Amino acid sequence: MKRIFPPSFYNIITLIGTAVAGVTFGLILFLILIESMAAQEKPYMGIVTFVILPVFLLLGIAVMIFGIMREHHREKLGKPHSLRLPQIDLNNPKHRTAFVSFAVGGVLLLLFSAFGSFKAYEYTDSDQFCGETCHSVMEPEYTAYQFSPHAKVGCVQCHIGSGADWFVRAKISGSYQLYAVAFNKYPKPIPTPIENLRPAQETCEQCHWPKHFFSEKQRVNTYFLADDDNTKWSINLLMKIGGGNIEAGPTSGIHWHMNIAHEVTYKALDRERQVIPWVRSRTPEGEETIYRSTEVEVTEDSLANAFTRRMDCIDCHNRPTHIYHPPAPSINHLMALGWISPALPGIKAVSLEALEGEYSTKPGALDTIGATIEGYYRDNHPEILSTMRTAVDSAIAEVRKIYSRNYFPEMRTDWKKFPDNLGHLYSPGCFRCHDGKHVTDQGKVLSKDCNTCHTILAQKFENDSLRISLGGIQYRHPVDIGGAWMEMNCSECHSATQ
Ligand code: HEC
Ligand code: HEC
Ligand code: HEC
Ligand code: HEC
Ligand code: HEC
Ligand code: HEC
């Protein structure tokens, strides 16, 4: 038999190394081929193709080289090249059986490796992989996601998409993330906003059509005050969502900001984009209006260097699926359903206190929540513990559930670290611009009027008559704070303690 490689290549160690390297190389080509035919980009698949398999490839090559060097060494010592390949005689039944088993075994092994690596590749693309494999890291995002309107939308639909450019970026960051997790190098909490999220045009707009006109949507919210009686009240808001399709008629409402007819660009001073001193709106005719904050002090220099961004879906809907709810609305909601009984005196206040404690682990928090609520009744209303025991127990269970879904002390993740920009009560949100303190040089104010974005249709307090008007009523703050709710941003009081 003619040998094409130098003699030192032909030794059993090098041949095994070559086989391993060859098969792995084949598998890598196979996966790259499959991926090129896939309809969607699969970023984490890179972990198999570009991280796991290459390890075997390198291992195979290392074994190959080791064999060659060993052979050279033997040569120096004067030992002969020793590889004698087995002689196979297919007429010999023993040889025949061995040969057939070996051939069949080899083919099966190849098939299984191909199948196995394909499965591994599919798995890296699943939501389970995103959410569960890096369990402690992604637990907050995954848990919040499972209880959100997008629970059935795959992680990759929003986080990765088509386009070669993003493909490469996702590959690199996917592999980097693997490293970060393996060596515990990831930040806690995971910083938001994520810098390499693709523009909304390529994610949200795969499913949502920006030109769609939404009619007004009614929201009815029920609240309970943090007093002994859990004083109940409700508000009825008509959200003016609207639309931005200039071809179909006048554009109006909240979705007026949609990038179609109008373009809104802003400058932010902080990474979280919460402090916005400068906003520009541009009409289709190219007319520009620039609003500057009268509150935020900023020099022209730092303004010129500030982060500039054109507004899209994410600037309002920044928590479409990883929604960490503040405690007050969650408790209000369960009290309105009766799952936390409003008949328990002071239950709103004590639940708030229990949820907002400083905790370092989840099990510790869940224990303390039970003890806090139970302790409160033991000290203040001992009769409740005997007459309404089941209500107290189910309140504790529900408050623990709120905690589990919205607080992740190990990852230092909760609603305060991830402000939701859709609204203005618990974080500045819309009031980052619409705070009544953004003014043009001509003195035009970016509106904070309570009926710009929603019509307050009705408000009803316990022991009071219903105030209602289709044209919108004057807001009444549930506790008397004078005119503070008009002067200040709601979140100045509500994000600190509530
Ligand atoms: C409906 C679209 C959507 C889906 C589905 C989605 N995400 Fe997100 N994700 C976002 C947006 C939007 C952000 C915040 C981006 C920003 O503020 O810049 C985000 C942020 C994150 C962050 C950064 C931390 C944070 O909370 O801001 C992580 C981690 C994350 N997502 C993981 C996941 C995982 C894991 C899944 C699947 C279980 C998933 N995402 C599914 C849209 C989505
Ligand atoms: C793969 C398709 C898909 C993508 C991508 C997607 N969504 Fe959705 N979205 C849906 C579906 C389906 C619903 C309706 C869920 C339901 O009503 O059960 C929905 C609902 C919503 C809602 C209404 C939520 C509510 O409270 O009822 C908003 C707001 C929204 N999406 C915004 C976004 C934003 C912002 C993005 C981009 C970050 C996005 N979506 C990306 C499919 C998608
Ligand atoms: C100026 C902020 C803002 C921008 C920009 C914005 N939205 Fe909205 N969107 C809202 C608000 C506010 C609501 C009403 C939420 C509510 O009712 O609580 C809403 C409602 C929605 C709904 C739900 C409608 C319904 O009937 O429940 C969808 C879907 C939606 N937006 C998708 C998008 C998409 C997609 C984009 C980007 C193309 C986008 N939005 C851009 C603020 C915005
Ligand atoms: C980055 C700054 C910015 C943010 C954040 C912002 N807006 Fe605006 N908004 C503007 C500008 C600029 C205008 C245009 C004012 C003008 O020149 O008429 C506007 C106008 C509006 C209008 C009036 C549209 C019309 O019919 O003329 C509504 C309604 C509105 N915004 C709702 C919202 C809501 C709701 C949010 C929060 C979810 C929000 N905005 C967040 C900058 C912002
Ligand atoms: C720039 C638009 C805008 C302006 C101006 C505005 N709001 Fe709102 N408001 C919103 C949006 C958007 C939400 C809904 C958030 C959500 O979907 O939960 C909201 C929600 C609310 C809620 C319910 C909050 C909750 O989550 O329980 C109240 C109460 C409210 N607004 C009162 C007011 C009052 C009072 C004013 C006048 C000082 C005002 N709003 C001005 C956009 C606006
Ligand atoms: C000066 C501080 C302050 C400002 C500013 C303020 N609030 Fe309040 N708010 C309070 C206090 C105090 C309570 C009573 C808390 C309780 O009993 O739960 C309250 C209660 C509420 C509640 C009921 C909360 C719940 O958990 O049930 C709502 C809703 C509310 N405020 C809306 C607003 C809105 C909307 C704005 C802005 C337009 C605003 N507040 C501005 C101090 C403030």
C-alpha cells in the first residue's frame, strides 16, 4: 500500500487522533450546513458548533501531533517504525464477523454523533435553554416572561433575528455569555437596557404592525390604601392609543410617536435613559421642534456628547415581557380578586412592608414574609388569628407568590432596578419628557395635561359618590397631598416607598 504521509504518521495514536478530528470536522460542516438552511438564526447553536465541537477537534489534532512526536522520539532511539496494520482476510469467518461489526458499529456511531449534535444544536435554540440552562442568571427574566403577554413568543424572536451582521454579533456574544456564566463573571443584575438589542423594526415589527390604529382602550384599576381599613377606590381611564399611519388619516394619540409620520429623537444623560434633558420632534415636512428641560442642568458640551436615540417601541414598551411588578399594584389586584381578603385589617400596609424588606436570598425572604404578616396580627389584632386564620394563611401564600415572581435577591433584580417606561406612577416613564418642564425656546410646553394620553372617565372612593364624565374629570389624589401631584412627578413619591 502506498503511504502518502511521512512514516511517523502511521502509528495507532495518530490514527485515532485523526479519526476523532476528522469526524468532528465533518460534524461541524454538517451543522453549518443545517444552520445555513434554517429559516431563523440560532445564536446559541454557536456553542455547539463553535465551542464544544472545536474542543474535540483540537483534542484530536493534539493527539495526532502527540503520536507523531512520539514516533520521532522512538526513531531517535533507533526503534523501527512499528505500525503493522492488521491483515484482514474476508474468507476467514472470524475476520469477517469482526470486520462487519466494526463497519456497522462505525456507521452507527457516526449517525448517532450527527443526530446527537443536531439535538444539542436544537436544544440551544429553545426557550428552555435560554431560560433554564443558565438558571440562576436568567431566572428573573425567564420567570417574569412566563407570566407575561409574550410567554408564547420565543426568546430568540425578540433577542435575535435575521441578518448576517446580527448573526455574527449574536454568535460572539452567545459564546462570551457562556464564558461569563462558566466563570461567574456576569453582572448582577444584568444591566438594562441591553446594548445590542436589535432595533424594534426587526423584532417587534415582525408581529406588530406599526401602522395599525388602535382605538381607545378602557382600563379600570382598583386600589386599596395602606390604612387600617384598606380604603378602596377605583379609577377608570380611557387610554388614547391611536396610531401613526399618515396615509390613513390624521395621526393622533399615544402611538403618534410611531416612527412613521413623526420622528422623535432624544438625548439621555444616564445609561438607563431615565434623565432626558433634550427632545426633538420632526414632522414629515421636516419642521423641527426642540424641547429642553428647565429642571436638568446640562452644559452644551455634555449635551453634544450625550447618548442620542431615535424613539421606537422599546422606549415605551421596554418591559414587554420581563415585567417586574411593583408591590402595590400586585397586592391591589389580588385584593380586588379577593385572594388577599380586604377584610383583614391593615393587610395592604403589612404586605407592602413584607415585600419591600431587605433580603439576600429567596427562601429567607419567603420565611420572613410569613413571619412579618403573622407577627403583625399577633401584635395588633390577635383576635384575627383565631377568627380569620384561613384568610391570613392564604394572604401569606399569595404575598409569597408575588415575591417569587417579581423579586430575585440572588440576582439583585426587582422593579426598582428595571424601571418600566410605560406609564408614570412608579418610575418617570412618559414624564421623562412629559413632565410639564420641557419647553421650547418659544415657550411651548410638552404637555403633562392629565387628559392628553388618557381621559379620566370616572373615579370612585368608598363612602363617596361616583364622579364620572365622558369629557374627563379632574383627577383627585386618594390622599390629600395638596397640589403636589400636579407639581412633582408621581414617581418622586411612589418609587421610593410604594
Ligand atoms: C417580546 C419580546 C421579548 C421576548 C419574547 C424576550 N425578551 Fe428579553 N428583553 C426584551 C426587551 C425589550 C428587553 C429590554 C431591552 C432594553 O431595555 O433595552 C429584554 C431584556 C432582556 C435581558 C436583559 C435584562 C433585562 O431584564 O433588561 C435578558 C437577560 C433577557 N431579556 C433574556 C430573555 C430570555 C431568557 C427570554 C426567553 C425566556 C427573553 N428574554 C424573551 C424583549 C423580549
Ligand atoms: C413573535 C411575535 C411577537 C413579537 C416578536 C412581539 N410580539 Fe408583542 N404580542 C404578540 C402576541 C401574539 C400578543 C398578544 C398576546 C395575547 O393577547 O395573548 C402580543 C401582545 C403585545 C402587547 C399587548 C400586551 C398586553 O398587555 O396585552 C404589547 C404592548 C406588545 N405585544 C408589544 C411588543 C413589543 C414592544 C415587542 C418587541 C420588543 C413585541 N411585542 C414583539 C406577538 C409578538
Ligand atoms: C410613546 C410611547 C409608545 C411607543 C413609542 C409605542 N407604544 Fe405601544 N402603547 C403605548 C401605550 C401607553 C399603550 C397602552 C398601554 C395600556 O393600555 O396600558 C400601548 C399599547 C400597545 C399595544 C396594545 C394595544 C391593545 O389594544 O392593548 C400594542 C400591541 C403596542 N402598543 C405595540 C407597539 C409597537 C409594536 C410599537 C413600536 C412600533 C409601539 N407600541 C410603540 C405606548 C407606546
Ligand atoms: C423622549 C421623549 C418622550 C417620551 C419618553 C414620551 N413622549 Fe410623548 N411626545 C413627545 C414629543 C416630542 C411629542 C410632540 C409634542 C409636539 O411637538 O406636539 C409628544 C406627544 C405626545 C402626545 C400627543 C400626540 C398628538 O396627538 O399630538 C401623546 C398622546 C403622547 N406624547 C403620549 C406619550 C405617552 C403615553 C408616553 C409614555 C408611554 C410618552 N408620550 C412618552 C416626546 C416624548
Ligand atoms: C404623557 C402621557 C400621560 C400623561 C400626560 C398623564 N398620564 Fe397617567 N398614564 C399614562 C399611561 C401610559 C398610563 C398607563 C400605564 C399602564 O399601562 O399601566 C397612565 C396611568 C395612569 C394612572 C394609573 C396608574 C396605575 O398604574 O395604577 C393614573 C392614576 C394616572 N395615569 C393619572 C394621571 C394624572 C393624574 C395625570 C396628570 C397629572 C396623568 N396621569 C398624566 C400616561 C399619561
Ligand atoms: C407628595 C407625594 C406624592 C405625589 C407627588 C403623588 N402621590 Fe400618589 N400617593 C401618595 C401617598 C402618601 C399615597 C398613599 C399611600 C397608601 O396609602 O397606600 C398615595 C397613593 C396613591 C395611589 C394609590 C396607591 C396604591 O397602592 O393603591 C395612586 C394610584 C396614586 N397615589 C397616584 C398618584 C399619581 C397618578 C400621581 C401623579 C400624578 C401621584 N400619586 C403623585 C403620595 C404622592
